Amino acid sequence: MNKKLVLLSACLLTAGSMTAQKRVTGHVADAHGEPVAGATVRVQGTKIWTQTDANGNFTLSSVPSSAKQLEVSYVGMEKQSVSVAGNMKIVLKDKQMLEEAVVVGYGTAKKLGTVVGSVTKVGSDKIENKPVTTALDALQGKVAGVQILSSTGDAGSVTGMSTTVRGNGSLNGGNEPLFVIDGSPVAADVFYMMNQNDIASYTVLRDASATSIYGSRAANGVIYVTTKKGHANERAVVKVGQSIGWSQLARRQGNPMNSAELLEYQLKNAIISGADYAKYKKQGYNTDWLKYYYRDSAPIYNTTFSVQGGGEKTVYYTSASFMKKEGLTPTSKFKRYTVRTNIESQALDWFRYGVNVGLNYDERNVDSNAAQGSLYVWDNPVLGSILLPPYWNPYDENGKKKEYFTELGANSSEAYNKYRPRLINEARITGTAFVQLTPMRGLTLRSQLGVDAADTRQTTKLLPNAPWLKTKDGGQANEFFDRFANFTITNTAEYKFNVKEDHHLTFLLGQEGIKGTSSAFNSYTRGHSDPRLMEVGSGTKAELPNLYGHTKYEYLSFFGRVDYNLNDKYFANVTVRNDRSSRFGKNNRSATFASGGLMWDMKAEDFLKGVAWLNDLKFKASVGSTGNSSGIGNYSSLGKTGTTRYNGHSGWVLSSPANEQLGWETQIQANVGFSTRLFDRVNLELDYYHRTTKDMLMSVPLPYTTGFSSQTMNVGTMVNQGIEMQFNVDAVKNWNGLNMNVYGNFSYNANKVTKLFYGLQEWGQEDTGIRYFVGKSVNYYMPIRAGVDKKDGNIMWYKKGYSGDGNAHEFDSNTMTKDFDQSNLSQDTGKKYWAPVTGGFGLTATWKGFTLNADFAYVLGKYMQDNIEFFAMGGGNMPSSGMNLDRALLKQWTQPGDITNVPKFGYTNRFDTSLLHNASFCRLKNLSLSYDLPKYWMEATNFIRNVRLTAAARNLLTITKWKGADPETDANVAQGAYPNTREFSLGVEVTF
């Protein structure tokens, strides 16, 4: 009996031990201490699992006492197996290659390796401390498919950058991508106002799967900028930086004759008399007009300060900067002050809020004489440095620049700059503020307000003591004010959940409203008599310029997205967005855009897991639509009125017709791509895309019988397709302390017009050099020069249907003519208007505290007409007016039998293919060498963490066949734009 009781007790105790359970709690964070929401926590060997909440916390209530291990996993992070303990603290590490979180639309960030779309991220290490005025310049050549061109070196210009993603998708509509900073859309010029060191990363969204969530504004891609913020439980990091530098021309421009050559040429061709020849020879001047117009060492100063850190619940980042940059010409200048503060706080377990604000103020001046299209010989530096005779002396006996130039009978550009001062100043605010609620596990509600607003003031004066004024009260003062404000309100609901352990789903619903306004007014007075009293109120007479203007636009959008992930192996997403815009006609204001994408993580398959040299392999495919509403103005759908005068009376007229059918330009894009990592060293990504633009927004000519010349319509179709390749290779990994990474990217884009309007097969405008043909790419369309007839020295042009290399010297009447007719001789040159090939390459090397960075950008197949060469080669009566000329004219035809491409003297130059040149280039955009002082030196101070010394250069080397001022100008014709500069800087940054 006792034995039975003992046996029964043993069984009961055993059963009790088998059914005993315990409660396990913990917190999951990433390597930065940020909570990981939605991580799966599973008891190893059982079906018991849960997910972390928005704060990274989890609770398992029924864990068997025998359980030893927990498995913790999250998409894009390495799975962790940890021993069961009380109040666990678990840190998940990022998978190799997938370590970067990116924002690809709305909702919470994703790990880069889990994003279905074509997305590339560029981190702050590629952006910081570069000698650039605009933060966007640092992105040039870094991402396949992204072309960034700097069309000016004017320090005061804030509109000189142009950006395209995957070619130009529209003929007349806007081709600029959507720029977003911390969730708020901004204008491209905001990058001139930003301190580049505030940027944590750029994320470029290229295909429809990534961009379709932005709908109407994302047809040309999206560049998403994330500014810096602190990390939880991070000790404060204080950085102070100072750099000084200087700038100069990136390259010499033109090939003008020197004094001796020009005098001989002019005497030989009876442009000057023998007496003038002797006079100028005796004076002995040989002015370098390039040095007259441009300084060789314009100073640059830059000071930066930042502090970032965070506690358990609140993170922060605050910065300030000052930059002063003088241009190469006296009127070009830029001075900028910036302040930024980014704060986020987890006030309660279910409530998070944040404010990201950038405040900027600048004072600047643009050299309007050196602008694209400003073709005044004396004022424009590009034109003047080539065409002004070197035997003229622009300096007085004291070596100062003259205010009046006798030879020209005009005041010098120096005088105009002195007596016509101008200054632009702008105060700008960009930022976002948000509140975020997590009322239940997996559900995130977020409301955000974004703003991009500015006040701009431009002051222009004509001083009354200007020497060309005939009265003492001829002074003038003009004040122009402009204010714009763009507000974006975004509300989203995101729900993440798992079905069992293998199926991960995210649902996102959102609403967004955008309102943009702009207003301006102008004031102008005359009669100023004292140069010290030049306020508008000091004038004696008021004028009535265009006093006031006001415009506005609005968008209302609803959108949704579903993301699905099976076993961290198969990924899919679907996006839908509906947009309404005030810019379009009442019948077509609304449009719906959608996309879908798939990704397969092939490396996760069993048949590839054992392949040691293959670290990662993914396949992606997507298709979707996006819209374009830019480039047409805010009121193109409306009939607008204007004023006129008839028979001495004023009245109202209809200035433009209404188009109630005006609607969205739509792009449909398909993308297929691979990404891989090989041998734990080589990262490679390949993409092919095909995008069709339909219902293009174009200004279409109207019959004159309508009373109007043109109207904006939805017409035409164009196709862009291309390939993109980008790679980076860890060429050297810790070899005696040396590490080296080499990167490169290449993209090829081909465009073709497939439909125009009115059934036309071709259409273009005269004197632009551009014409559109159905079934062809957008090419230059102009007369093709055959060469110079060796018998008589006349220019020969090919008749339509014939072409050559421009080196013919014998006249063939069947294929050529000597009678120039722009309309009848213009034909397809075969030279593409938009460069088909863009890319970049470079390296980063580190060794014992030294870091070397080199970044190249290139554009191939770029062509441009050279309007400056037109004059330098004898166009516009330059020879007979006594101006300087290109050295090529020294080889002009003089007698029968001469083999040359320069016609005889007196033959006027023409706009033909002799002015169309290859403007392809490769530029060393950035070269920097930095050194971090030894750590043990810093440790001895007890408060300095690091000291970095840096020497950097921008545009140090340019390789090109272009003979003009600058091949990087983004235009079909080079017309005297301020050329790019080469810049150098020396800096120090101290981290506390």
C-alpha cells in the first residue's frame, strides 16, 4: 500500500513539473538602440510566439519551464537565438547588405533588402564636407539612372542644377523628380539653402513600384531626403567644423587670337589701316580678358556646428552653419545662415511626436550679365573674354579697371556693376511636425504637417552719380517682394500583422492634401538725387510696374498599399492612389494610379543556401502608373482674360482659351532587375525598364482663325527604355590596415516619340535646332555642313537626305548646295538631344586614420550648339567690327586649292552642324583626403573624441572634346552661361 502511494505521488509531481509554465518579458532593439516593432519572438521547439509592440516590448505568458531558447527575427535583420531569462534585452543586428533602413513612401521605414521597388540609398558619408554650394551636387554620379547637371558656376544662382531620373519623360511638361525632405515635398532650390551636413541620406526611387504611392507627382522619380536625428540612449555628440577655400575657372574657355595674330589678320583683310596697326603694335598690349573678367582665387568660408544624442524616450539633433562664397566675377556672391533642429519623443507607450525644422537665411547676387542668353560682348564674360581685342587696354595708369572704354564708346561692365547694385535676400522655413499613435499592437496612426515657405526680396538701384546719367536726379530704386508657401497634410493608418509565423502583411491607408500659394508685388521710384538715400520712399516720382500677382494650386489624394512577405523569401506589394488637382479641367481633375511588384530572395532557397561564394541574390519585377502635372502652370485649363487698347480706348480680351478636358500626363513603367553579392566582396545590381508617356502635356499650335496661337493639350506619346548597372567592390579588406571600396554605375536610356498631334508625323519650331519625328528619338534638326569648296572658299551644305562628316572639299551639285536656306536645308542630324549614357565611378580608401575619396561623374553622347563659336568664327559681322576671333580663322581659305574647313574672309557664319559639337564629359567631381588624429591623443584630453583634418577639391579635372566654356550646361545651345568653377578647401572638424 505504501509503495502505491509513493508511486502515485511521483506521478503527480512529474505531471506537475511537465505542466508548469512561466511568463517571459523583454525588449527588442536594433544596433542603435531603436525599438524594433513587429519582431517575431518564438519559443524554440514549440508553436508559441508573439510580436513586439511599437516600443519593441513583448510578453510570452505561457512558456514551458523546460524551454531554453527564444528565436527572435525581423525582416532584413539577422535571426537571434537567445537563452530564456527574465526581462530580456535583445539586440538584432542588420543583415549584411541590408543594414540600411529606407523610407519608400508613407508609413514606417523598411530594410533596404526587403524593398520590392528599384531603390538606391546614398549615406551621409558620401555627402558631408564636400566643397559645394548645393547639397544636391554631392549626389552627382552616385546613382544609376540619375543625371544631375550644374549649368552655372555663379555663386549667387540657386536655379543652376537640373535633375532627371531615367531620362526625360515629357516633351513640354516637367521632367524634374519629386523632392521630399522628411516626408514633406519641397522645391529643388531648397538644396541651396541647406547645410549638406544635416542630411543623413538620399533615397532614390526609380520604378513604379517605389514611386506610385506618390501618384501625380512621381512620374519622373522621387528623391527622398532624410535629415539627421539622434539615437536612443546615446551620449551627446558635439561637432564643430571650419573650412576655408577658394574657387577658379574649371577650365579655360575658347581659343582667341593674341594681339600679334589679330593685328596681322586684321591688316591682311583690310579691317584696320596701316596706321592703326602701327599704333597698336607700339602700345604693345596683349590683354588676357579671361583674367580681366574672372578672379583666380575667389574665397569660400564655411562654419558648421551640430549636437546630437538621445535619452531613453527622446532623441535630438541640432545644427547651425554659416557659409560665405564669393564668385569669380565681382557681382556674384552668396552668404547663407542655417539652423536646424530635429526632435522626436516617445512621450507615452502609445504616443510619439516629433518636429523637424530647418530655418535658412541667405543674401545673394547673380551676375545677370553672365547668364545663359545674355549675349552682350562687353558685359558677358564668356563672350567678352573671347571677342574683345587683346590690344585694347582696360586698365588706367594706376592698374585699376576703367569705368569708360573709349574704343567701345561705352561704360565698362565694372561701371555698370558699381552704379547698378543689386541684392537678393531670402528667409525660408522647411520642416515637418507629426504625432503618432499606437493604440494596439501592429497599428500605427500618424498625422503630419509639412511646410516649405519663403519670403524673397530683391533690391535693385541705379545710383544718381552714375557717369552716364545726364541729370543729377536720375537715380532709381526698385523693390520686389515674393512670398510662397506650400503646405502638406498627410494622415496614414498602418497595420502590421502576421498569419502564423510565415506570412507577414502590412496594410497602409492614407489621405493627403497639398496647398500652394504664391504672391508678389513690386515698387519702383525715380528722381533720387543722393546715392546715400536710395530707399524707395526717397524717390520723387512713383512708377506703376506689374504691381501684384497671386497664384495658388491644390491637390487632394487618397492612397493605399499592401505589402506581403512569405518566409522572408517571397515579397509582393500593391499600391493604389487617387489624385485630384486644381490645375486641370473640371472634367479631368481626378486620376487613379496603381502599381504592383514582386521580389524573390533566391538565396533563401535550399538549392542556393550551400553556395558559399553567393551571399545574396534577388530578382525583382514591377509594373505601374504614375502621373505628371508639372510644367504647365496653375491655370492652363482656364480661359484667361487680358487687357488691350483699340482706337484709343482700353478694354478686356480673352487672352487664352479654356480647355476643360485638360488632364493628367500619365506614365506606365515596367521594371525587371537583379541584385547580388558575390564572394562577400562584390555587390552588383542590374535593371531594365520600359516607360511609356501618354497624353503628354504639350503646347499645341492653333489655327490663326481661332484668334490664338497655341493651347495646352493632352496629346502625343513617347517611350523611354534603358538599362542600369551599379556595383561596389570591397577591393581590399583589412590588408595591413588598408581597406578600399570601389564603386561605379552606368545607365543607358533611349527615347522615341511614337505619336504627336493632328496626325502629324513631325513637328518642331524654327531656330531651336530641335524637331520631333514619330518613330525616332529626339534629335538635333538643322542644316548639315558639307565643308568648304577648295575652288572658291564658299561653304557647302548637304541637301535633304544627304550627309557627311563636314570635311568635303569638292562641290557635288547633286548632293550639295551653296545657297543657305534654314528651312529647306534643315534635316535630322542623327545627334541626340538628350545624352543617352550617364554614370559615375570612384573609390574610398582608409588606412591608419587616412581616408581618401574620389568621385567621378560622366555623360556620354551629349551634344550642344555653340552660339559663342558662331561669333568667334566670324558670325554677326564680328570681323568687320574689329572684334577678336578664334585662332581657327588663321587657317581660312585664301586661294584656290586650299584644303580647310574655314571659308574665305567675308563669308558669314551660319547656324549649322559646324556649331554642333560633342559635349560629352567626364569630371572629377570630388577628391578629398582626410586624417583622423590618433585616438590615444584624444583620450588624453578626456573631452575631445576626434579631430579630422580634410583637404578637398571639386571639379579638379574635366575630360571633354567640347571647345566652349563648359560642357555641363544643360541646354540645347550654349549662350554665354557662367561656367563651372574648380574649388579647393581645407578644413578641420572637432568632435566632443
